[in-house]
Amino acid sequence: FEWNLIVHQWDMRYEELVTYVKEFGDACVPAKFTKNPLLGIWVVNQRNNYRKYQKVNSSCIITKNRIRLLNRIGFEWNLLGDQWDRKYEELVSYVKEF
């Protein structure tokens, strides 16, 4: 019973994230997303679990399938690094244009 509840909650948050991506065009949910605070917390938890997964941490609860699902919708695992790269590319484009 307990495991099914955890799976259900993950699936529910994932669907909320899919809806967020459709509405905002990215999967960069703010940690303190006032419209849906639980989604913001969940996204932070996914990134933390992914870091544990990369370190082969036994307390990690993220699975390869969940990683695949999140990747499919453009989930950004390293938000600061990804944002920096994106802004850098925008700057390069701007400089080329002007």
C-alpha cells in the first residue's frame, strides 16, 4: 500500500509538470512556485535524487524509467548550469547580430 501511494504521487506530480511545460514552455519550475508549491518541491527533490543516482547512492529513489520520462519533456537536471549555457548562447547570438 505505502509503495503504491508513493508511485501514485510521483505520477501525479509528473503529470502536473507536463502541464507546466505546456503552459510555460520549459520544465524550470521555481522551487517556491506559488501556484503549486508541491510541484516546486517535487522538482527540487527530483534533481537531488538524480545527483544521488549519479553517485550510485543506495538511498536514491529515482529510476531509469523516471529519468527517461523527465528527459522526454526537457527536464533540466542542472538548472544553474543549463540556464547559464542558454543565456550564453543568447549573448553570442546577440553579439553576432549587432
